[in-house]
Amino acid sequence: MESGVDLLTSYDFAKAIGVSAATVKGWDNNGTLTAYLVTPGGSRRYHPKQVKEYFERYKR
């Protein structure tokens, strides 16, 4: 894992791509999206690069 990178919460990732946090969590649950990190408490974290990858893949 990269040090010094501010990871995004499900809410922050959702806000960046224009969907709800529930949608992001659903995508994670069904394998459409994979969290970069899952904390010991179960919170999902996403790398900022994943926002760019989302737009490259789905928003052509």
C-alpha cells in the first residue's frame, strides 16, 4: 500500500463520481468495484486512482 495517499471513504468516492454511498457499497458487495482497503472495523477505503479508473471505464 502506498504511504502518504489520502484514501477515500465510500461516501467520498460516491460523491466524486455522482452516485450514492449505498450504490458504491453495493458495487463493492457484488464485485463491480473492489475497495483498496477494508479497515478492521469493516469500513471501505478507495484509492483516488479508482475515481479516474471509474471514469475511464464507465463514462466514455
